[in-house]
Amino acid sequence: MKKKHKIIIARILISFLLTAAALLLPIKDSYIALLAVLSIPYFVIGYDVLWSALRNIFHGQIFDENFLMAIATVGAFAIGEYYEAVGVMIFYQTGELFQSLAVGKSRRSIAELMDIRPDSATVLRDGGEITLSPEEVSVGEVILVRPGERIPLDGEIIEGATSLDLSALTGESLPADKGVGEAVVSGSVNLSGLIKIRVNTTFGDSTVSRILDLVENSATKKSKAENFITRFARYYTPCVVFGAMALALIPPLLFGAEWIEWIERALIFLMVSCPCALVISVPLSFFGGIGGASRMGVLIKGANYLEMLSKIDTVVFDKTGTLTRGSFEVVDIHSERVSKEELLEIAAYAESFSNHPIARSIVRAYPHEIKKERIGKISEYAGMGLCATVDGKEIYVGNRSLMNSIGLDISLGESHGGTVHIGTSGEYLGHIEISDSIKPSSKRAIKELREGGIEKTVMLTGDSRRVAERIGNELNIDDIYPELLPEDKVTIVEKLIANGNKVAFVGDGINDAPVLARADVGISMGGVGSDAAIEASDIVLMDDDPSKISRAIKLSKKTMRIVRQNIIFALGVKGIILILGALGYANMWVAVFGDVGVAVIAIFNAMRSLKSN
């Protein structure tokens, strides 16, 4: 517990004991004695409120909670309600204490979620180790990261191997194995081995720095609900103050009512009027929602995007890299003269020296080690494939044009993906089908979106119609648009928006910047280490899991429910107590509950948005 909280608890206890002691003194019939004795606990518990009210008046900030509380309690002293004045101030400060503890807890929870900023970096210089701030490390320098330490800067492993905990960045609990030549990102935790990393970015451009900037700056982009509350409070409180003045003056002046009774009603009216329950709890709800999303590896750049996400009814996906892995794999083997196993072996050996993605997918599919001594001369045919000598025999691997060039007439229907043909100078051996593989989580993502209330899912791709329809139908996507150029994707999203749909577009953040910007909400996949993903979109998924989209939408709807609950609850309770106070049916204790009690309840309700489930 912070020192300031301990001090306020001590003041509350002292004031309570002094007030209780005053009840035992024989001074009940002496107003002057009561005033003198009860002024002590009143100033012990309320001096900071009185000082803040006075200071704010001189700064032109009259209509705040301190002013309202000061006027209400000083007015209670003026009409002889001494015990009420002290008791109300004690109750008020107790409520403020709970409110401060609740807000502090929520902010600490968010700070813990984003506690990924590294404190230092161990740099290898001049044959020794020195510890520096990450900001002092230059690009190209080598840093040492021991097990248990957080990686301070983005870079590439040049020595050692380890497992990394990326949960703070991606929400993924499983560790990622990394070795020499592989990229690592700042903010992740080294779990096992000692590694040396060559730095490739400054700290200001590092992944951890960009993430922290996004979260910290998200508070500046207010939602419509927050802007409404800010405007509402600006006019609401002065109107209530003038209403209280009218309540105190008009009945006694025009109708001969008792001054003390109507002044007390006016003081109650003032006390309940402050909109702090809304001013604090609504932004806190959005802040908690953004923090809760960060916990599961979803970065939301502002409350306005969180609010818009809750209204989405149509989710549009780019195919490659979003619903599919963006990498090729062997899906089928069709052999003519040899077995499937032999055909794959021949193709893998022939393709083993190629860096082409399709060639690598064939080599990956071959379950055994490639023995390089079996491979002889390799000749490439631009745009068609290659010829490799395997076990002394020339093997041609490539497309239909390569087969035709060596006198083999291939007659095949269109395949589901790419087709790699294999043959010799006089014999066709068969073909291997290659396709971009669907991510394991994509089918679950589409299902969860539909269950979560999304009315339509759409897939956009530049691939052929047959490939697009195969993937779209397998994932049960509603509308499929194949063979598109980048500008065609923008046109389709604009048509959906023109038809009244609230559209979220999900892409890889690299080639989809125009359509990401045009959608109501742009969502980038795989934000870790991707500058384009973080810059191009409103929301960044820090890994490649599309199922997190439905979770983020669910969280946004939960946050908006909490915001609406707090607005309705706070205005409803305050409205009732304002009416009861004006009619003489509510006392100051009820008024303080209408202010502080409602604020505490609203804040605890707002804290529920921190939970991502």
C-alpha cells in the first residue's frame, strides 16, 4: 500500500474517533462548543479538499468535485448540521480511498501486462562486457543475453541457441525455439541458453518500443462515448450548481418557505451532482479493454477503434498469410512409372540445391536426409524449372513448358494449386501438387466469428478461382472474390461499406495498406517484427492466429456493455437522488453515496474489462 493511502486511512480513523468522542461530551446543547470541537476532525479529514477547492477557484476551475464537497459541508456547518458535515466528509474520503485503490489496481494490472521494457543491455566491446541502457546500443553491435533475461533489442542470433517466451508480445504461451541466423525481437524472454545477438535496430525503432508507444498513445484517441462524457461534464456540473442556487433561493423568496430546509436541500443537490463516476469509469473501461487485449497479443491503437470493433458485422480476409500460411506444401503425388515414394525422392534430390519456395516445400516433404554425393550437374531453365543429374540419370523437374521442351506431351486438368512435373528425356514419371496450406486456426476463427454475431465473412485473393473456392469452401466463408489486383480489393471493401456494412479488413500489413486504411477497422496479422503491420492498421495481432479476431471483437463488445452499464447506472442513481433531494426525501448521507458510492461501484465494474475472457 502506498504512503498516501496509509496517511488517508490514519486521517479517517483519527477523525472518526474524535467525532465519536464528541458525542460523549456534555456539549450537545451548545452550538459554539460543538462547532469548536467538531471543527477539529472536520479539518483533519477535509483540509485537502478545502485547499483544492480554494486553489482551483483562483485558477478558474470552479465546478469540480472539491468545490461541490466544500460548499456542501461548509454549508452544513452554517445551518448547524455539524455531525453531518464531519460524517459526510469522512464518508467522502473513505469513498475516495476505495476509488484510488481501485484505479491504482487497474493501472498496475495494465502496467504488468505491458512490463516488457528492458532495463539494460550487456554489450560486448573491446573484448569485455559492459552494461548499458538499450538506448545507448548502436546497430551492428553484439549483445549477450543470459537465461532469464529479457532481450533488449531486435537482432539476429550469431551464437548459441535457446527457447524464447513471447507471451508478453503475442499472448502465445508456448516457447519458440531459436538458433543461429534466426531473428529475435525485443521484449521476449530468454528461457534456456546463452545467446549472442547482433543488433539490427536502435531501441527507438525496436519492436518493444513501438508496442509501448502504441499502448501509451492509445489513450489519446478517444471513443465517441468518452468525448460525449467530456462534453456532458462540461455543461452538466455548472447547470446543477445553478439549479442548486435556484432551489435554495426561489422557494424562500417567492413562497415564504424556510431558508434552512431549502438550503439543506440545495446542499444535497450539489453534493450528488459531480459526474466523477462517469469521468473516471468510462475512460478506465476503455483503458482496461485495451490492456486486456494486449494480454492476449492484440494491440488496439485507441479507444475509438475498440468502440468501432464492437460494431463490426462483416469481416473481410486477405487469403495469403492471413487464412493460409503463405508457404507451400505438398498436397498430393501422382506417379506414372514409379512409386509415389520414389517420385518424391527423385524430385527432392533434384530440387535440393534450389532456393525457390516450391522446391523447398518438396525437400521438406521428403522424410529422409539428402545425400549430396548422389547429385551431379544441375542446369536451370529460366521460367520453366531445372535438370539435375541424380544417380547418373538426368531428371527434369518443372512446369508443362519444360516437359514439352523435352518432347513429353502432358495433358492434365487444372489442379488445386501449383503442379510440378517430373520426367526424363524419354519418359514422364508423374507430377506433384503444391498448395498454400491453410492455417490450423483459420477454420476455428471463421466458426467463432459466426458464433460471435458476425453476419458475413469474405475472402479476397489474387489466386485463381479454383484455388480460392477450394480454400473458401473448406473454411465455410460466405463470399469469395478470386483473381484480384490490390485496387480491386479496395473497390470491394468500399462497396460493402456503401451497402451499410461495418467492415473489418484482415491482412498481412505488407501489401494491403490501401485496403487496411479504407476499412472501418484495419487489422494486421503477425505484428511481431513487422514495421508495415504496425504502421498500416488500427489493430495489430502480434502473431499469425486469426482466431484472436473473434476474441478481440468479443472483448470490445464486453467493454462497450460495461461503458453503457456505467453510464446508465451513474446517471440513473444520480437522477433519482437529485429528485429525492429536491423533494426533501434524501439526506446528505444518501447524497454522498450518489457521488462517491456510485463512482466506486462504476470503477469496480470498469475493472472487469481488464479480463480478456
